[in-house]
Amino acid sequence: MVRSRSCFLDFLEFCADAAHLTSFPLSVDDYRVIGNDYHIGEWIFSGPPLTGQTWEDNSYVELLADRGFSNTILEVAREFRRCVPAYLEKCVSELLEEDPIAIGFTTSFCQTIPSLAVASRVKAENPDITIVFGGANCERPMGNALFEAFECIDVVVQGEAELTGPRVFSDIARGEPVTAQRGVLARKFKGSPGSFSDDAVTAEVFATAPLPNYSEYFSRLARGTQIDFLRESIHLPIETARGCWWGEKSHCTFCGLNGATMFFRSKPPERVEQEFVSLAKRHHVRRFAAVDNILDPKYLTTLFPRLRDSDIDWYLFFEVKSNLTKPQLQMMYDAGVRELQPGIESLSTPILKLMRKGANSIQNIRFLKWCMELGIRATWNLIYGFPGEDPREYQRMAELIPLLTHLQPPSSTSILSLERFSPYYQEPRKHGVRILGPADFYKYAYSHTARLDDIAYAFRFEYADGREPAEYVSNLCGVVSRWHSDFFVGGGAHSLSYLRGPGYIEIIDQRPSLKKREIVLEGYEAAVYEICDRGEGIRTICARLREAAWLGFSPQEEEIRRSLEEMVSNQIMYKEGDRYLSLAVAQQVSNRPG
């Protein structure tokens, strides 16, 4: 029998009971910060015997304070850390009561130290239990280094495990040494030791992977008395695709995802729909978050029409590229997509080219505008500090943002993180960076005997040209902070929208950093403004007007260009090169006052 265990729910419940955390205004977002940001969640579990630090050692918190984390987050992190020794005793005791043959730990991002903390204690109590590690943090040298540094680990499964994993656990269940396979490390092998393989599972194998079973999660959640606040934010993870089709064409320079499995595969649309429906029936949940790195474009004409026609009120999240069209976004909204992560990362075309994003600033701004118009939340981050970037681009973005404050602001503004498997890591000299070693966190969490250069996923670095991005981004960071505050504190009152009238459009400007006003565009100028909804060049604009000649529009190109430049001057139009993008959001009938 195989059983799963949602230890993160168990730990939160335990801490809430032990530390009376109800006195803290702890939100779901706070808990996510503690679990994911800057390895706080790993530091909480990084006590003896994994490191030489005591459980009372809070030196890492001082580093976090310098990074700008709030006092609430840091105090809760300290409380959590004080709870860890007692929790580990409880957790291990409960695991041993089930008399397991093997315990498997899946570790990605910030899950390795908590997994090691439990695994080392289990092994100390019962050396006969086989400990198996897998997940993204076990890929390539990371898995090798963990295997060598921690004797409590008996087996490491590297890479995708649909084929290798079942064989490993079948051998363990029979009490036999692990059969040698590529991508599997084991203390006791049957045959020659395996070596890591970059081979990904085939599309056929991935398409038939078993449906996730979240029954244990919901059962544990139902038993909890201190974790009720999590219920309202449940988005069930679901995987519809694996790898990255864009990365196969052009690996983004800073991206360390898909280290060994960039090969893109997706499930058939009818299979995906079946999984949505089955999980929704089983768990009475209609909210799903696709964990895919990027949406399969074929779903726009296959999966989403099926979901749209299902008569189910879905609430879906996907990661996409920002080059989607408005009809495509409309289809996604009609199918139940309410949140998208478009990987915008910058509003500067030259910097986006440095990233190899395959996008430009007009596409990114247009995406935000259309999401606002359709009612889709766009989740994105603004990243700075790319090697070779022009500092003047950050002043340009700071001047641009007051025009965009009616749109969704970035969730965060942060400096570039250098990640293993990214082109920056693979070819640092080519990209103008010098890797200095693992990120600061690792020395707080691991024993000095561990091979941190191989275990680490994030690294410290310096720029070959000696630049200090903090010196030229401070103004932009301040502008973004005000944008964020105005957008959320203002409750959506700060808008730039337009309404259509007979032969004119009325633009209502309520952006916080600009003068409140109403602008009326008539005749061909109104037509031009709507033509520029997608961001068009002057030739296309003129051609579209000629097509509409029956409406009586016959202005010359120079006249059109003067009108466009006046709209740019009035800050209701964005210009890049010879392309113009209207900034006002079309006000939906349902949103109209009165």
C-alpha cells in the first residue's frame, strides 16, 4: 500500500497550536513567503545534525532583515523554527507507526532541507527503512552531491520518474537491491551502477500518467482546526504539459527550469478535460493551477472550447507567452481562465532581447491591457540586472509607468537570480558574469562538508564590467512601489478607459499620477485610436482607414501621424519605433455606471 502525506499542512497546524500563531496576522501569502522566498522555509529546518547551528541560532534572520522582509514574516519564521525539533519528533514517530518499507521525498526549490531533516531522523530510528529522494533538486550534479553528502539517502531518482520510479519501488518491496537504471543512484545495486540520463519520458508515456490523488490532502485539511484560512485559496495543481516549446527554440538566458527535460510534451485535450472533471467531482474543487512552464498553443483551439462548452464555472491558471491575441484571451476567459502568468519580466524591448524572450514592450503592455479589459488577473514580475543592459532603459521605464498605472502592476521587483541550468550559468563568460559560488543561504543550511557548488540551484555572481544595478534602478523601484500601492489601495478606482459614442469615443482618465480629465476623439481620430488596440505601424493604420473609407475617412498619412503624435503627447497612446498602441481599456457594458 502506498500513502501520501501533506507534511506542510501538518507542520502549519502544529506550529499554530504550539506557538499560538493566531496572534499574528498570518495570511496565505505570508505562509507562501515563508515557504518559498529566499529559502526561509529551508532555514527553518536547518538545525542539527544537518548543520553546526543550534535551533536558537537566528543569524539568518539578520540577513533577511537586510533584504527587506517584514518584521511579521521574520517573527513568524523564528516561531516556526522554535517549533521544528518537537515537530520532527512527532512527524517521525507517526511515520514509524505506519511501519513503512520505504519513504520517498520529492524535493523542488525549497523542500530539500525539510526532507533531509525528516529522513535523517527516520534513518537513525530505523536503518532498515529505504529512503528515496527525487524531484527537480535531484537533477544532474545536485542529485549526485546529495547522495554523497547524506548517508541517510539510499536511492536518488534523477529526472523524470514515470518509468524508473516504479522499478525502484518494486525492487524495494521485494527486498532486492535496486536494478541498475540510467538516472538512478543507489547504495545497493543489482547490476552496474546507473548514470544520469537526459532522456525525457516520451509524449505517449506522459499522456497516460496517472491522475493525481489529493484525497489525503483534503482529509488532513478537514481535520485541521488552525488552517481553515487555507480553504478559500485552494488551487489544485495539475500538469497538462511538460518542458518548454519556446526554450527548445530560444532558451531564455536567465531561466534554469527544465534542466534536463526541455523537450516539450502535452496531454491530449480530451485527457486534460477528463482530468479537470474527475478531480472536480472527487474533491468538489473547480479551481486549478496548471504547473506547466508554458501553455500548449494547440489548446487554444482544442482544450479551451471544450472547457467553455462544459457548463462548469472553472477558475483556471496557466503560464503563457505574452504574444496571445485578444480573441485567444477571450476564448481562455470564456473557458474559465481567470489568472495568467505571461512571463513579462520587463517593459524594455532591448532588455527583452537580451533575455531571448521573443517579445517586445508593446506586446507586454498590450497583454496587460487586454487582461484588464477581459477581467483576467495577470501575474508578472519585473526583473533587473541583466548583463549588458543599458541603465538608461530603467529611467525610460520609470517615465513610462505613470501611463500604465491603470493596469496590473508587477507582483515583485527583484534583481536577476543566477540559476543552475540557465545559459548565464552554463556560459557565464560569454554573458559577462563571474560566478562567485552558491547563494548566501546555503552556508546557513548545510554542513560545511557538503559539496555546495553541486547542491546549489542559485548562485552569487558579479558582473564582468563591474556594474552595480542598484545604482540605476532605485528610481524605477520607487515608481513601481507607488504603482502597486495606488492600484491595490485605490480599489480599482484609478482607470483609463473609453466608451464609444456615435462617431466618437470618450476617454476617461483617472490615473493617479496624471490630471483627471475626459478626452473626446471624433471621426477618423476615434477610428485610429481603436485601430491601435493591437499596436500598429503607420502603414497598417492608413490601410485600415482606407478600408473604412465608406465612413468618410480620407486623411493623409501626415495628418494621421500628427494625430498619433498628439495622442502620444496626451499620454493616451504609447509609441515604440513606428508602432502605436492605444492605452485606454475598452469599458465593458457590465462595468458602465448607472
